[in-house]
Amino acid sequence: MDDPRDLRRTYDRIAGHFAATREYAWPEVEAFVRDRPSGGVGLDIGCGNGRHAELLAERVDHVVGADLSRGLLEEARRRARERAVAVELLQADAASLPIRSSRIDVGVYVATLHHLPERETRVASLDELARVLAPGGRALVSAWSTAHGRFADRGSNGEGFDTTVDWTLPDGETVPRFYHIYAPAEFEADLATSALETVSFELSSGNCYATVRAAD
């Protein structure tokens, strides 16, 4: 059995089917992007099929989408071509972004942080986000939390935990995916440990969401 912590291999296997089920942007991301000033450079970390990069493209001058999975990047490239969306796509690790410092005006880092297997890597990815944010730049960070109904029993002690969540392909094959399910206080603590400063925090649809900026 493949290691569910091998994120690139996992998402390369399910890329086509996964992308087909991710048509629309999340309302929380739509609200965040809508409230940002227009212009500048946008970044979608863990861009998947490019649905949120497409949303950013309506607001900024240049969009970069980064993902570890080559298969998902191919799906994002296909979507961008079909919809005439200009987006620069990069294969990249969230904890080591090939982007110059202080370059990004608007960042989206959603549904990705919780897939990184080690806490050190998760915090390092938050540090990378802080590094690339321009002065005055803002980003939205999200992760699944213990407030999600499906984790009600396991999250009752107020602590985060590691688990796997299966993805079922059309032929019935299941592919386990690694998740770190954050306790809300733990999510806020990791942000505070990083080089980011939290501007606002909320729980929505079982996810932790934080609007952040680079700390002074």
C-alpha cells in the first residue's frame, strides 16, 4: 500500500477524479478575495485544479498557482486554457516556494496545510507564506478542524490528531490521504509560532480560517 504521507504520489493518482469534483470556489475564499484591493500579484498555494487561482485572476494582475502534484497542475493548466485564465503554474513544496520575498499581495493557502505530515513542515510552510507576502499583503489560511462533524468523537478532548481520509475512485479503489485535524487553539498556536500575524480568525463549515499578514 502506498504511504498516504507521500502527498505527490497520492494526488497524482487521484488528480483527474479529484479535479472533476472541485468545480467551484469556496464561499469563504470568494469573500476574502472580494475584500482585497485589486491589482498586484496573487498566489494560490496547493492550487489543485486551479479553481481559486481562477478567482484570484479576476482581482489581481498576475496569478501564481503552486502545487506539489504534477497531475493536479496538468488539470489546472487544462482548466486555465479552456477558460482563458492567465495563471503561472509551478510545481512546488509549500515549505519551499520558488518565489522571491515580499512579492505576493494576495495569498490563498486553503485545504492544504492539513495534508503536511509533520508539524515542523506545517509551520515552515507558514513561514514561507510570511516570507513571500508583500508589505500590506494578506493571505487566507485554512485547515480542517476538530469542529467538523465527522470528527466529533475524536475531537472531543480538544486536541488535534493525525488520521487518513479515503478518496474513492470511480472503479471503487480507495486511496488514503493523510490529514492532520487541527484543534482550533492548535491552529492559532501554529500561526503564532510562525512568522505570520493573525488579522482575523473564524470557524466555518468545520474548517479553521485565518486572515494573516507577515509579522513585523
